[in-house]
Amino acid sequence: HFDVFESPPHSLAFEFDGEGDSFGSLELELEEQQEADRQRELQEIKKKEAEAARQLEEQQEADRQRELQEKADEKAEATKQLQEQQEADLQRELQEIKKKEAKEEEEEEAQNRAQ
């Protein structure tokens, strides 16, 4: 509601210029302007949403790439450790074979000397 002395909120102050439709055309102009403003705001919101979605996608892709790299690094490290362990096992086996061979040689020599 509004007082008689207040102008309604949607009306514009203008002087009547003798054209019967001047108020109607001003009102139409205002509506068109408001619609244009709404469309512009909508476009801005859509742009911001698109930009936010793009940034989110980029972030998710970066996260995926980092995870893949971490998994690749972990796999490489595990493979390296496995190879080192296998190498150590082979070296230990080789040492035991050498010890056994040396012991057998000593025993043979001892038997040869005993004969």
C-alpha cells in the first residue's frame, strides 16, 4: 500500500507531453531495460558458473595426475626394493655356495693329504 502523496514504486516521474502513450512507452522502456539487465546478470552468473566448473575440472584433473604419479612412484620404489632384495638374496646364496665349495675343497685336500 502507499499514501496518496507517495508515487507507486514502479512509476517514473515525467511531465505529460501531450502524447497519450508516453507513460506506457516509458514503462515499456523500463521493462525492456530491466529485462536486459536481468539477461546481463544471468550471462554473468552463467560465465562465473562455467569458470568455476572449469577450475574445478582442472583441479580434479591435477589431483588425478598427482595420484597417478604417486602410484607410479610407489610402484617404482616397490619394484626397486624388490630388485634390491632379490639381488641381496642372490648374493647371499652365492656366498653360501662359495663357502660350501671352499669347505668341500678343503675336505678333498684333507682326504688327499690323508691318503
